[in-house]
Amino acid sequence: MQALSSVELKRDCEAVQIPAGHAVVLSVGTPVDITQTLGGSYTVLVMGGLFRIAPKDADALGLEVL
């Protein structure tokens, strides 16, 4: 998938910081760039860092949960 610029989160969602593994909550309205999809999870670039969003939270990105 190509990067989608400035997708705003539709709701608060949990994410895991890459590579540190720290769990965080990204707030609704936060602009993110989707940099990769792999195995149903999403890697996003936000606030200068990379975070993994689980497949169950795809709706926060405005995508369909599979």
C-alpha cells in the first residue's frame, strides 16, 4: 500500500511504538501517514515516530476491519 498523507484518526486507538514496544494511545484527530500494511496491521508515521496499529483498530484509520 502506498502512503496515505494526513489521514486523521477517527477515534482514539492503541498503538505500539516501533522499535521500543511502548504501548500508547493516539488521540482522535491526530494526522498520521500510513507507511506500510503487513499481516493486517498498519505502520504509521506520527509525531516523527513509527507506530504499529493492530488490525482490530483499522476503523480508526477510516479503513474496514477485516
